[in-house]
Amino acid sequence: MAEERIKIIAENRKARHDYTIFETFEAGIALTGTEVKSLRAGKANMKDSYAQITKRAEVFVYQLHISPYDHGNIFNHDPLRNRRLLLHRAEINKLIGKVKEKGYALVPLKMYFKHGLVKLELALAVGKKNYDKRQDLAKKDAKREMERALKERNR
């Protein structure tokens, strides 16, 4: 089996804290040349980014910041422009159904290079309430304490 070459460009770590993730999709992303060069330099920020489905049944990602290319000229891109995501029609139809029916949100999780192409991992998610976040933090702390105690015991 061929080895997959994946190089992570940017990750939205806050998304896993703020949302409960149900399903993920891999999407291509329509970019300009200077955007790809900027991504190769690792200059992307996914902090407040989100995705939506338009009336024409296209998926776009918003607030995804890709810094302008350092050596670009007048053809440099707008850092916060809306970018089209490339998904199969069946996937888009599935997303439309879930978002309309159950109130899911589309949240970008990470952006990476796969075989030289830029891919975006898109999640179908629901926002967490504050008490859910506190419960997750408590579980994480308990697990960390347990592992620390086991480590001490094994010494």
C-alpha cells in the first residue's frame, strides 16, 4: 500500500474545544497561485473560520486567513477572501440535509497538503454549551492525574 504524504499547514485547535464533532469530510479548496506559495511557507490562520452552503449548492469557507505572498506583486490575493470548497455532489447534498434539518455547523478543522494538493478537513459539528466544556476539561484533568499517578507508581 502506498504511503500517504501529508503535511499539515494549519489546524483549528479551538474547534475541538468549542464543538462536538460528528463527522468529517475531506475537501479540496480552490486557490490562486500566490495563495499556494504562501501556504507552502505555512502562513495560514484558521482561528475564526467557518463554512456555509450557498443557495447554488456550493460550499464556501469564510474568514480563512492566508497571508499575502512575500514576493508577490500586484497579482497578490486578498487574505480573507471567500474560497470555494471542492466536494462531490453527494457529499454536498448530505451536508445540505444535515445543516437544514438538525442545525449542524460546518467547521474547518485543519488544512494540509496531500500528494501536493491543498486539502481542508471539514467537520459537521454542534456547538458545545459551557457545562459541556467544563465536563470535558474535568475528564481531561482526571485522565492526566491518573496517568501521572501510574507513572509515579511504576518508578
